[in-house]
Amino acid sequence: MGARHIPESAAPTIVWLHRDLRLTDHAPLLEASRRGPVLVCFIWAPEEEKPWEPGAASRYWLCQSLSALDRDLRSMGSRLVYRRGPSLEALQELARETGARSVFFHRRYEPALSRRDDLIVGKLERSGLEARVFTGDLLFDPERVRTVAGGRYRVFTPFWRACVESEHQPPKPLERPNALAKPSRWPRSPSLGELGLEPAVDWASGIRADWKFGEAAACEKVRRLRSRVRRYDELRDRPDIEGTSRLSPHLAFGEVSPRHVWYSLSGGRPTPGRAALLRQLGWREFAHHLLCHHPKTPDEPLRSAFADFPWRTDARALRSWQRGRTGYPIVDAGMRELWGTGWMHNRVRMVVASFLVKDLLIDWREGARWFWDTLVDANLANNTLGWQWCAGCGADAAPFFRIFNPTRQGERFDPDGAYVARWVPEVGTAEYAPPIVDHGEARKRALVAFDTLAA
């Protein structure tokens, strides 16, 4: 069906972007395109996300993703308009400048942003503007997934079973708009560079070398994944080979929607690999379910008993962990991969997290903060679930006494040492520092600390 003619003199609809930087399966954009002229805007207001404003790696990816989206919009005769916050004032100002009468955007689930958006909707409506909030950045609405008794899930397996065995599958992805009518005049806009997202000192060469940004890159990765999904369950724990999807930053910035991934990979004959990959989408859903219903968990343990856990303060050990200089090759390889590329293999994330909270007895929140600043796929829901899982203090968490042996983990999942050799080439030489802690003694110390908590 061709695009219907829309008079460009009509009042535009403002589409306010968050982490939904794509054109396909974008409900606010598609609905706005059917009404008339569209003004797509991004507002940089990190102060509204405190205490979890975007970290350095996230800001870098955000800048590249916005640039890619602006190119895509310009290919359709449109463009991306930038503003600085506060968001409410920026939206009201855009409405005054353009005559817009409506603001459309996707729902956010982070506690600070959820509260902010509720306030903004109320104030926009009281000022005479239409404000519509759409869902679509998750497969399932967290408010609608409930236990048989009407409660909230705290264990993943029954949660995911309730999702995938329900009568209602996720809605199919929406089409990309055929055209975007322009407003009668474009409002002023700073340049992307003026937002200051990129670092003053260029430390991001490793990220640039390792990644491609934007919707086209994300969709191409999904297409390539179809040919590899059959062995996903066998290979996903091996950091020495390309066995994972590496979709996490594209999902984190909404360059591709989870519905797009779901329907791209869920067709055909069921296989263990396909089920394992879709289950990873399920963990993402579970993380948002927990954050939605337990908004304090980014800063507080879900299991309240852990509020009194005897964590140690050891700045030197924390620094050694952050820089990949612990003397344990698999831990150091993971932390250097993170520093160099803004990403770390999921199996290795569990190993380095276990090492921090159990071998070093350093508070899981220190690790969560470091990941938040250095990961290009930093997502508050996933980051919180992952760290509380490893620390034993969250929903469906690994028991605290399950303490990974970093040496055995390396032998099992990097059997030829290729991953370690890439990131820690000095292993086996006099240049490689000895372990900063003896794992056997550290394990005993961790269990003693846990016993005092249990008592």
C-alpha cells in the first residue's frame, strides 16, 4: 500500500525517542506517521536518570546510534531534532515552536524515568496537549504477567513458562512507516556533537573496531544469527569462539526490538539452540518484570537479610579487579575485554562477578557501578538482576555458597586458552602478577561471612 497524501501544513506529532532508536516496529512513530507531519526528537537529560544516569560507554554508543538513526531519517526526507533537558520544558517548547498538539513515546521501566514520564504525561495533558504512551520494547507487559494467585513472579522458570505457554503470543513487529511527512518548518536544534556524548579524550577506538551501530547493523546481526542458532545451546558458554548473539547493545538501545528477534528466530522446527536463545530474551523480560515491581533493587538487595552482609572495603583489590590484574587469567581476560570493547562474554561476566563478591567479598553494588560505566549494553534491569543473582541476594539467585573456581572455569570454558591469550598475553611469563588472593582461603572466608548472616 502506498503512502497516503498528508498535507504538510497540518500540526505535527512529536515522537519523543528514548532507547528505541529504530524505524521498524516503532508504534509511536508509525501511529504518528498515519496522522500527519512527524517531528522526531531526542532530549538529552541525564540528570533525570540519577542515580543511574548513562555511563561513559553507553553515552558513546548512544552518540553513534543517534547518528545512524538521523541518517536513516534523512533518507526518508526527515531528520532528528535534538534538545537538552529538562524533558518537560523541551517538549513544551517544541510544541510552541511547531504548533504540535500531540506527544507520542514508548514507556520506560526504570524507576526514575517511569516516575518522570507519569508526571510529564499529566502536565502535558493539563496544558492541552495529547500525550500517548505506547508499550513495545518488551515482549510482555510486566503488569500483565501474574501468578495464578495474582501475584508477581520471583523465580524465572515459572515466569517464563507463564509467558510462553499463554494463549497470547507477543504481538508481531510493526511495519516501518512508508513515509514521514515533514513539519511546515523545522525547529532549531543543536548538533549531535553539542550534546557532549563523546569523550573529550578518545578512548573508544576498541569499541569502534569491535562494533557497528544502528538499526541496519542490528538487523543484519539478527539475519546472520539465523544460520547459527542451531548450535547456540552448545557454544554460548565459550568465550573463545563466536557463540553468542552479541545483540545485547542493539537491544539495549532499541536498534532492534525483542519482537523482531522473537519472530525472526522462533519459526520453523523447534531446536535446543533456538529455545536457549529465546530463553535469553526471557531473562531480559524477567529482569524488567522484577525492576518494575521492585524498583529499589538497583540499590538494595531484594533479599533483605543481605542488607547486613559483612562486605569488605578494599580499594586496592577493587582496582586490581577493575583493571584485570587479579592474577586469575579468566577474570583478567574478561575485565580487559570489557575495558577494551565495552562488552564481556556472558559466562565470563558470571565468573568475574563471583570473584568480586565472593573471593574478594566486595559489595555487589561496586561491580554493578563499574559495569554500568563500562558496558555498551548497560541496562538497569539486566545489570541489577545479574549482579544480585551472582551475589545470592536477588530473585531466583544462585546460592551464595555456589562459588565459582576461576581456574576451573577457565579450563572448562576456554580449554585451549585462546580467549585468555588474546586479552592477557603475558600469562605464563614473569610479567604476569601472582593471584591477589588464594581462592581456597577466599572461599572459606566467604562461607564464614555467609554463616554469620544466616545466623
